[in-house]
Amino acid sequence: MTKCMDTEEIREAKQNGRDGEPRDDRPEEVDAFLEPEEAVGFGEGLPLLEKGYEDYCESVLAPEAHADVWSVARHDMVRSIEDVAAELDTTVDKVDKALTIHDIEEPEGSGSFDVPAVEREGVIDVPLCGAVDTAHLRSPIYEDARLLEHMYIRCGLGEAGIQTVLEDGMNAGRDSEKSRWRVTEQQIRTALEDVALIEDDETNDGRDDVRLPSVTHDFSETAGDSGLVVNANDF
């Protein structure tokens, strides 16, 4: 991760007319980062069952739901009744009854599936960077110029890709009592326009406008920390 923003790369992105779209030749690591993985929770990632979420059983108490309930309860990533309920989009009480009705043993784990280290509130995982402490970023984070430049210019992500990275990162490990963190593509686009990473059609007067500072943003890496280190005094 470089310490300063490359104004030449920013100008090139604008001249190539990306206008918020992903870069065609972005690094393969970024594409791999965006590939969905299995995750516990209905709609949270790839399904744990070998079929789409739309084909999941409608009621875990129905006789035909036996196979779905059994497969989810026996899945390696499922450690509790709460996990079964989350994956099958139902309540813990119904899962408890379903296990009895279908004569299925409870998951063997003592608690919910262990969450990877990066999945903790206040830390997001960013492609080509790693763990980033959101306390060091501008609030709301989708307006942070350094983060936008990294994802749009260096990673080659478009508006939709940036939205996916931010929402997945902010909701990973989020307290279940809190509502899901969300950002719209329009908010991403407005933020990109505000820092002149893309042209604002309504205000563009033809100037070569690059407002991002090139020397004050510290993306240096420290020993033992694979995350992004920034200087909060920039703001």
C-alpha cells in the first residue's frame, strides 16, 4: 500500500470514462475477494444447502422439511440451534420443535460458529489491504477520500463493488441488536464526485480537478499489522 495518492492514476481513470464503473483490468485478487463464500444466515452468503435460498423449506415443521433441517444441523459451520434458525430464516422455538418432530440431534458445537478475526465491529476487510479500523476513517466511511481512492483507483472497483465491500465489512460481526449498516450506490457516486474521482455532470466546467491531497494520507504498514494505518490528524 503506497503512502500517497497517485494523481496520474486518478486523471487516467477520469479520461478513460469509467464514470463509476469497474476497471476492466483490475487485479485478480480483487475479483477473488468479491467471490461469495458459504456463511451462516439466510441470504448472508452462499447457501449451506446445495440449492438456492428460494428452494429452502417454507416451514421447518413440515414433514418435507426433514432433509433441509437435518443437513443444516449437521453442517460443519453450524454450531447451535440459533445458527440453524438463522440459516433457515425462522425462529429458535420452531427449530427446537422441528428437531424433536424430525428426530434430529442438536448441533454439537457449544456456541455459534467462530467468527474470523476481521469480523468484529469497527473493522472492515478491504481488498489489497486487509483489516481497516473504521475509527481512523472519516464518518460516514463512504465519504473517506483515502478509502475511496484505494477502492476505486487501486482496486478498480465500481460503485456497486464499493457498496458491496463496505456493507459486507460493516455488517460482519455487527451486534445483532443493531440494524444492518447500509449505503446506496447513489451515495457512493456522490462521494466519488465530491472528491473528484469521477466527474459531476452538473458542475463540471472542464477543469482538470483533482482535489485529493497527494502527501498527507499515510497508508504505511507497520510490523505485525496487516491492516491499514492512517493518520487521524488529517481530518
